[in-house]
Amino acid sequence: MRQETFLRDKLLPISTVIVLLIAIWYVAAVFLNAPFERDTAARAGTEIGFSDLLRNTMAQERPVLPAPHQVVAEIWDTTVNKAVTSKRSLVYHAWITLSATLLGFGIGAALGILLAIGIVHNRAMDRSLMPWVIASQTIPILAIAPMIIVVLNAIGIAGLLPKALISTYLSFFPVVVGMVKGLRSPETIQLDLMHTYNASPAQTFWKLRWPSSMPYLFTSLKVAVAISLVGAIVGELPTGAVAGLGARLLAGSYYGQTVQIWAALFMAAALAAVLVMIVGAAHGAVLKRMGAKP
Amino acid sequence: MTSNPASVVSARNLGLTFETSDGPVNALTGVNLDVAKGDFVSFIGPSGCGKTTFLRVIADLERPTAGTIAINGMTPEEARRRRAYGYVFQAPALYPWRTIEKNVALPLEIMGYPREEQKARIERTLELVNLSGFGKKYPWQLSGGMQQRASIARALAFDADLLLMDEPFGALDEIVRDHLNEQLLKLWARTDKTICFVTHSIPEAVYLSTKIVVMSPRPGRVTDIIESTLPKERPLGIRETPEFLEIAHRVREGLRAGHSYDE
């Protein structure tokens, strides 16, 4: 019974969309790659038949749009068939990006929470800091990322930390906004209750504001972890493309390796999905421990 | 007139004016009242008469702008710092992430009672409000009446002699309310607390109280103070006796007199 509803409510709609997307992708691949095949045939002075055209558009070395199975084969080849320590392994590059993502996310979440606590408890911080927090996100990350890398390099900080700081720059924002809202979410009556007990600000924080903010925190963390990954990839672009998914993307576009680009894109998407799912699972576990209505 | 130090609550010419964007609002004017130890005092009146505001002044949740008020001979702020009262709000205001026993433990944790003592008090107060065995449940697993009883247990858990109750049963249906009123009287008899109780129900006020304070709005003021002649032992049936109806009549008259004032 439960399995049936799972099949009907979750699996069926999702797989329908996937099948549809793959079909559209194949059609698009044929259309976009066909001009190259026709040109080749014209240069050789021959006509190309439809079945040959179809076969060739899905097996090009550097297609405009690689067919799904080419991308899958590339991912398989670069994850399973290569040692994880090899520079040609996608797992190796994914790990480089992931480590920067997690470090940046950790710093961003901690910074976001601390700023939110300050903003909620201090009027001066509320007035002075909040506009800057919002303004920080209007600066395009692509513009500021190389600056951060260059400046930090100049003072001798290179490697993981500069990339992580770009992740931090993006990820602290949703945490600040979410936590300010969350820490202010207790009702007046709940705060009045604390007042009648003559509770200290620290007691009010730990026994009321902090637990109240948990749903807001985890919702923010889901957004934050996903954009942390974006930040880490963006941070890898100006580093000279040594390692990481961003480097794979950049190298792929230098050499017209579209299959490699798409493989890296899918790896990034899968990584983001897994990270969001982990935060989602933590969210569920915490709410369950807090006795939420199932 | 000065406040009476023997009283639990003693107000003299108490006034409170809220400054709003539409100009000042007189929530309370010239309130003179003494609540003796062990009294059960009801505050009754239409909305806007200042009955809740008066309770909040006692609890130091609002500051008066005129007159004086003393709680056990102290200012409301001193009384609050010494945890002189337990407050029961209109809504249970239980913390949804805490079980019932953890909710009752909340004031005990804040006031630094040792663990063993906390356990004993939780057990005792849950028993007082007939919620033994529900300690491990979360608030959403309980009915509205049970939640409000849990919030009363929370207010009783520490040793405050004064219990302030702001329309605690206002959101409940009449059958549950009758039942809780009966239980509240038993609890009052057992614990020997002083209770200030805000309500807008005449039968509830007459049934529960030793003293009924009738209030009226614009400006919020006391129009009548009625000392109840009913015995301390009160079965629910007492509400059909002539004595009860007579007091209820006087309350109604007081409310009507206050009401005609602004017309």
C-alpha cells in the first residue's frame, strides 16, 4: 500500500519529467549537431543519409550538444575507470570543490548565525549592519571572486581558503536573513512568559529564541549549501584552472571539450542535490527530536 | 491614601495611559483596590475596560503612569525579580518542542532548582491539575483544556503565593470550562494561594470569587467591588441558588451602569 503511493506520488511524476527531458535533449542534439555533419559531407563531396546523420550526430568528438549517453559514458569513465587520485578523475575534482564548499559553508553558517544574534539583540547592529548585509549580495560574485583570490594571494593565503571565502560570501546571506527572522519568531506571549520568570537574556535565548529558530535555520542552510557550491566553482575559475569542477569547466571550454563540460556540470548538480538532501535529512531529524507533529 | 502593606496587591489611584498615534488612551484611571492573602478576586468587564492591563501592571508587564501599586509591599518589578507570582495567559503558550513535564520544568530550570527537586515538583503540580501520566506527551497531543491545565501547572510549579490568570478558559467550550472552574476552586482550596482572575463571564466570576471587581471602559475604571457571600465550599449546583443569582444580578447591574456611561 505504502509502496504503491510512493510509486504513484513520487516516482511516476519525477520519472515522467526525466523521460520527457531526455527525449527533448536527443532531438536537440540531432538538430544542433547536424550542420557539422552536413558540412563534413559537403566538403567530402558526398550526400549523407538520414540514418547516418542520426548516428553521427550522437557520436561526435566535440559536439555542440553532446547526447545524454555520451555524457553518461564520460561520467562513468572519469569516475569508475580512473583512480580517485588521478587528475583525470572527476571524483578527484569533485572532492577539491567539495572541500572548499564545506569549509565555506561552515564559516558562512557560523558567521550568519553570529551576525543574526547580534542584529536581534542590538538595535545599533540592526540599524547599521542589515543594509550592508543586503548590499553585499548586489555585487556580482564573478566580479569580486578574482579580487578576493588576488588580494589573498598577495598576503600569502592561497589554496583552499580563498575559494572557501567566496562560498562564505554567498552562503552567509540566507543564514543571516533566515536566522534574524527565526530568532524574532517567538510570540509576544512566549516572551512575556520569560519576562515573568525574570529570565536572563541568555536563558531567553537558549530556551526560547534558539529552539524557535530551528525551522528557519535549516531552510536557510539548504539554500546556503547549494550556493556555497556555486561559490566554490566560481572561485576556481580565476585560479588558473588547476583542479576542481570549476577548473574542469574552464579547461573544457578552452579545448572545446563539451562532453567534459557537461560531465562536470552533472557532477556539480549531483553534488548540490546530495548536499541539500543531507541538510534536509538533518532538518527532519532535528524537528523529530523537538517533538514536531509527524 | 497609602498602600496597605498587609495586602498582597494594593493599588492607590492607579492610572495607565497608552500613547498611541491616535492620541492618549486611558486604559486605567483612579483604581483603588486591596487584595488580601487567600482572596480569589475576579476582574470582570467588557473589552477595553483595563482588566487585563491591570493584571499586566501587577505582573510588571506594563508600567503605570499614575498612582502607586504594591505587591507584597514591593514594587511590581521587585516582586517580579523575586518571582512572587505565576502568570497564566489567555493561550497556554506551551513551548511546542518541550514535553508537558519539560514545559512545567521551564520556570524551575530558569530559577535554578536542583534536578531532584524539579522532578518532585513536576510530579506534584501535574497531579494537582489532573495531568499525571501525560508528562511525556507533547502539547499538540493534548486537547485545548489539557494544554491550559498544563500551563496552570507551570505557573504553580514554583513557590509563588500569587496566581495571576488572564481569561485562562476564555477559548474553551462551556462544558470544559465548568469542569476546569470546579477543579480550579479545589486547587485554590488545597494550595491556599491568592488568585487574581480576569474574565468576561458573569457566572464564572460569581462562581469562583470571594471578591468581584466590576470594571468599565473609556476610561478603564472600577465601578463596583462586590464581596461574595457564598460559602467557600461551592458545588456546581450553587449556581441555581437565589444567593448566587442575586450576586450575578448585582454584577450585571454594575456592568450596565458602566456601559450606559459612554452612550
